Amino acid sequence: MDKARKHLPEPGALTVGGRPLRIADVCAVARGASPGLNAAPAFRQRIDAGARMLAGHIAAGRPIYGVSTGYGDSCTVSIPPQVLEELPVHLIHYHGCGLGRHFDEPTAAAVLVTRLASLAAGFSGVRFEVLQQLQAFLQRRIIPLIPEEGSVGASGDLTPLSYVAAALMGERQVYFRGRVCAAAEALGETGLQPLTFRPKEGLALMNGTSVMTALACLAWERAEYLTRLASRITAMASLAMDGNREHFAPGLFAAKPHAGQQQVAAWIYADLSVGRGERNNGVQDRYSIRCAPQVIGVLADALGWMRRDIETELNSANDNPIIDPDSGAVYHGGHFYGGHIAFVADCLKTAVANIADLLDRQLALLVDSRFSNGLPRNLSGARGARAQLNHGFKAVQIAVSAWTAEALKLTMPASVFSRSTECHNQDKVSMGTIAARDAIRVLELTEQVAAACLAAVCQALEIRRRLLSPSAGQPGESIRATQQQVLALCPFVEEDRPLENELRSLCTAIQQRRWPLYGKETS
């Protein structure tokens, strides 16, 4: 076998250091995939060359930030050689002040692989053993408990990433085998040894953008699915209200050719291609139906540049200082600044919240008999004398308004709320992690809106079918398939019943991207 080919990763293998990671790779690790490390000798040699180069600088007594000096505004303080090895431990210890909820296990796993990708770029001056420990944690699914709150996004995600560094050396707590336990206990059960850090290794693990970038990867995947789901919901809402298919005609969208907007319109147009009746209530639907491609299309078009920036950050060396083993240079800079991720997250949450607002308005039309073209008030499925007693989706529509309002409230950009911190050393910070957490919350709320709207549009279509409305026609195969999937989790509502558990099931299905939409399979 050719020596070069011997060390190539297997086709389809998730290998760090073999090629740039993608958003899909990070999301796969969150769902349980175990990444390998590039086995090529040249890869390890480059990582180790950086560590040796840094050791040479230390031995020569050259001042290097965070290695032979204190941290932050203490960079003018020289660390005595006899205590140099203790410096990383102090950095990890004093940053152990995170609060708030902990990231769940999948999110924390995404953080680990994101940090591993950055160190694998080979500009951090760490030993190969640090990469191996991170990979071993992911392989054995030893995942640190990381508090959500405490990062301003520069100098990187210091406080949350200190929980990663601490776990690698056997401190603090981890998720392991379905429980939370001490990191030392998980290491003992798996035969791993705690890592003893060399001078820059604690800083290299902590001084980067890996928490916000991991969150951005997870958010991007959810938002991409939401563009397709909102398009399907719009088609179903249009059909349920006997809307005008020509609002989505290819010729119309050729006149304003935003690519994502055109794609959304094409999806909806195709969904409405079968079984249409003749509408008789005017030529134009209300904006929440007619302008849906113009709303959803903003997110669809933005996803391209968002992916570019997220994946660039994912595969970058984003700590400080940068140790270049090729040139021998040590660069002191600011790659820990999360400005690109902050901007992505702020834009993402705005585009997603607009979809929540769109679906909220569609539901308001569906439950209002003045605008739904013959559907009963509140989409009640009761008949005869029972119709007066039942209220159908009345409370669901109120709840959707609440979730939408909360999502809209969270769209205020976090990135413009920089705070001067750490004795004015960190006097301009990105707030990227706060922006990314906001984006995840907006997605969660919008998925709740989408779940309720799915239940409502399926209820509306089923009412049309049961009442044998002559103008309704029969849905095409794609809409029928979605309706059957939704009704399996939230059956037709004839008599009022609590819908919480059914809505939660729909939310879970959305978050898992359980249903293929428009030819794209779920992961």
C-alpha cells in the first residue's frame, strides 16, 4: 500500500486533522459520533513541533504572554521559572466561576470537538497528548458539565472552557454513562490518566471561541431545517384556507431572483400542485401567506454566508498567542475575539424570529372564521350541539403569541453590548456566546410555534376532508405524508383535551429533524 494512502481516514470517517470539519460533523458528534485523530505521522509531527518550539522559547527565557507572564492586564508580571508549571492550573482554577444552567450533554460534546478542531490547526503550541485526551473523552463520552453563563466572548470563552480543561486534568464534574459524576471517577472507570498541563496548554484550551462556535453549529442546523419546515407549514396553511397558488409561481419569482427566496417559493408551489380547487374569495391572500417566501427566504439566503463564517471559525486557530511551527514566530494577537460568530448569531436569531412571527400570523388566520374561508372558529372539530361547548385551538393560539413575543424580544443584538472588563485589558469584547445562547433560545421558541402550527394546519386540513368541502380538493403526496406524521403524534381534536404532551412530542420531532422535507433526508 502507498505510504501516503495508508494514513488517510476511511471514507465517511469523522477525523479531526484530516480535513476541515463541517457544521454537520460537529452536529454528528453532538448526537453521539466519535471522532478520530488524523493518524498521518506528519500531522503529529507538526503538533509536536509547535510544542517543542514553545519549549525552546521558554528555555531561552523569552517572554511569552500567558506562558512566562501573568494573564490579562497582569501580562507585565513575570512568572518565576520555579512556579511556571503551576500557572495553567491557577488559570483553570480561578475561572471556575460559571453560573446558570449547564449545557446539556450533546451541546457540551459539540464544544469538545470544536476545541479539538482548533488545536488541530497546529498553531497552539500544545503537545499531541492534549489532542489525544480530548479525543479520548469524546470516544468514551466523558463530557464536562459546562455552565452556560460567564463568557463575554473575548478573551475567548475563558470561563466555560475552563470546565473542559479542568475535566481533562480530572477535576469538576462530567456527564458519564447516563449520570453526572466527578471527572476523576470517570477517568478511573475508563483507565484514563489525568493530564498534567505544560505552561501554555491551559490557556490554549480556554482562550478561544469554541463554546459560541459549537452553539452556532447547532443553531445553523436547526435553522436550516426550519426553513424547510416553515415552507411546508405555509403550503399546508394556504391549502387549508383555499389560498392562491399563483402567489408562489416561478414566473413571479423570476422578477426578484434572490436564490433562497426562489427556492422557498418553488417548494411551496410544488406542494400545492395537486388537488387544488377553484378559489372564490379574491385574487390576493394576506401577507402572512402571500409573502411567506420573502420572509423565509431571508433566512434561506443568509444560511450560505453564515455557514462560511461558522466553518471558517471552526477550523481556525483562535487562541493567543499563536505559535507558528513553520516560521518559528510567536504572534501576540486577538484571534480569541468572537466577532464573526456574534454577528452570525445576532442575524440568525432575527431571521428565525421573523419566521416565528410569520407562523404566528398564519395561525391567527386559521383560527379566525372571518379569514379562514369556511373553517370553524378556533378550528374546533366538534359538531352539532357539541360545537358550542368546544374551543379547539383557542388557547394554543394564545400560547403561540406568547412564544412569538418572547422570541421577538430576544432579537436585540448582543454584539453591540460590549463591556469593558478585566481592568480595561478586555475593553472591547464580542458578546458572541451570549448572542449564540440567545439564538438557541429563539430557535427553541420558534420550534414551539412551528409545532403548534403543524398541529393546527393538520387539524384544518382534516376538517376540510371530514366536512367534504367541495373547494378543498385533496392534498398532494408531500402534504399528505406530513399530515399523517403529525396526526400520529397529535391526533384530530374533536373534543377539547390538554395538548401539552402532544406539542412536546412534535417539538422533539422537529429538533430531531425526524421528517424528510423537500428531498433532504434527516441526519
